[in-house]
Amino acid sequence: MAFLAALAGGMITARALGPAGRGAFALLHTTPDLIISFVLMGIVQTNVCFVSQGIIPSRRMLGVASIAALFQSAAGFLLFAAAAVFFRQQFFGESSLTLIAMSAALIPLGILQAHWSSLLGALKQFKRLAFLRAAAPFILVFGYLILLVVFRLGVGGGLAAVLFSSIAVASLMLFSLIVFARTKRDGAGGHTETLLCDGFWKRYLTYGIKLHASALMWFLIIKVDIYMIKYFLDIESVGYFSLASSLAEKLWLVTTSANTVLLPSLASIADPGERARMAARASRQITIILLPFFFLGLFLGKPLIMLLYGSEFEPSAVPFVILLGSTLVQAHRSITASFFESSDLALVNVATRAAAFLLKILLNIALIPALLMQGAALSSLLAYSFEWYLGTRVFLGKNGLRWRDSIPAFSDAATVYSKLKGLVRNPLRSAGSPGEGKPS
């Protein structure tokens, strides 16, 4: 559902704004995301691990997250102001001060959404979280239809729709958490202890710094292309490439859903061997689930882009096909990344992603001037594949596993088929099962 709604949203913005307008919109949307990635400090993953392990009592989680979000938002505004004053052309193009201010408002909203969703995941409220994640792009599409199609407000209308969607989703997430907390307080379950442990904030921040570095490097690997294309080429190329990358990254909706369930589940497993075997199995089966989408995109990418977004976006087709391979590789790797995060080994992710980021910078410098957008897509494929090799090798070696343990087998395909068939046959019973917090 989220994929279809996001597809519709991309189609509306592409047709309403055109390549140059979509390029400007991409910069205004990407820059606050970049700032958020700098200031989150890995605390989102820390929330999941600490709440899952009982280090943060459920009655204190909203207070802890709110305090963290307040300071993170203040730091985010400072970084955003520095970017707007000293690097305005590179980060915002020719956008007006009004558009830049609207872009800045996305920072606290994005931080709050990250905190609230992590708490819902930590509490294993997966049905609620799934509903909210599916609802978010639908709310956004509604905003696009009103502000871009009906009132034709251009880039400003697109940003206003994003703000409206962010406010609505953050409010719904907070309401869900309040309802959960009230239910626990009135019922017999939940933590009765409300005190934080001695030295909590130091532990909270230091645990998160490693996760922060890992998440930051990952975000930079994904988004650095936008700014390097802007530097070497033009705003229209940014529009073409942002469409290709956002469409290819829709494959990660499946991986994000899996990791939402997987990270708190891994964090609650005491035996490292069992934790590793669970992560290896998940990485194989996620790859199998994504393969049909990968081949569909490979063969139908160009006609799909021209049909949905218009013939003027035909230059996005080749980068999209190349980027599909990148997203498939990283979908597999993200599962083992969750294993390292749940095992307090996030520095492994930091090291592999830092190496891949440096490689991607060098490849972009060499390939973008020579091959234009296709060069940026190729550098992504090579850098992601390099990071996958490094991370997977460390994961297998540390846990005494072999390379074949990371490669999908017929038994994995049979398991996936059996599970999906059961979901199709019994969708209501599966969705409403009381054991939603116990993923198989």
C-alpha cells in the first residue's frame, strides 16, 4: 500500500513540477533529512534496544524521547542555519527564503517521527506501525492532489503537503503511544519500575553514538549523489536522478518492514549464535521476496517511468535500472547490519560504510563528468556491492558461518512461498493474530 501511494505521489510531483522543479523540491526535501541524520545520534536504534531490554521503562519512554528530540531539534536548526547562510546555493539552489523556512520546519517533525516510530517498534506494536507507515504516503498524496493539482502551488505546495503529512503522522504516532501507555497503566502488564538506572544518560548517548555514526554513513552513501550531480551537472539532472533513486529505493519498503520486526527481536535474544542464524535466515528470505520486483523493474523500468511520469523523464530510466541492483544488494546487507546493531557491534557498520562512502566519492568524481547520471548510478552499484562484501564477510567470519549461509537456497524459497500463501489464504486471521509481537 505504501509503495503504490508513494508511486502515485512521485507521479504527481513529476508531472506537476517538471524536471527542474522536481530537482529543487528534491534539494529542499533532502537537506532536512541530511540534517536529521546528523543529529539523531543513533538514538532511534538505542530506543529500540533499550526499551526491548527494559533499560528504559515503558512509563518513561515518552519523556526520555521528548527530551532527546528537543535537544536534537535545536542542534538541527543550528546546522540548517549554517547550511542556509554559507552553502545556500549548493543545498537549496535558487529557492526563496520562504521555501527554505518551510524546509527547516521538517527537521523537528522528522525527529519526532523517528522517535515515535522507534518506540512503537520497540513495544512490538507492529500492526499500529504498519498502519501508520501505510497511511503516511496516502496523506501525502492527498496533500499533493490539493496543493499541486488543484491549486497549482508549485514547489511551495509540494513542501506544504510534506509538512501537512509529517504533522498528521507524528500526531497519530504520539496518540498511539499514549493509548498504549494508558492501557498498560490500567491493565496488569508492563514495567512497574519507573526509575532510570544510574548513569542512564551517559549510557544512552554513548550507546547511540556508534549507531549514529553507522546511520549517518549509510545516509551519506545514499544521498551524496544528489549534491554531487548538482555540483557537476545541473538542477534538471538532479530531478531526473532523484526520481530514479526514489523509485528504486521503494524496494527498501519491504526491508524496512522486516527490520522493524527484526531489530527488537534480535535485541531480545541472549545467545549470539541464535541471533546470527536468525539474521542470516532473514537476509536470505528477504532477498527472495525482492527478486520478482527486481526483475519486473529491470524489464519494465523504462516504459513504466514514461507511462507514469511522462516522456520528459525518459533520462531517468537507465539510472533507475542500474540503481535497482544497488538496492537489492543493500537490502540483503541491511539485515546483517541490524545484527551488528542489536549486538552492540555497530562500529562494524561504521567501518564498512565509511570505506564504501570514500569509494563512492572517488567513483562519482571519476564517473559523473564522464558518464553523467549513469556514472552516479554505477558508482552506487559498485560502492554498495563493496560494502555488502565487507559487511557480510565480517558477519560470517565472526559467527562461524560460511558464504553459502548467506546465499538463498531452495528451502528458503519454499519457506517464503509457504508463508506468503498462508497470508493470502488467511489475511484477516494473520493480521489479527494475538501474537503479533512474536514473529517467526
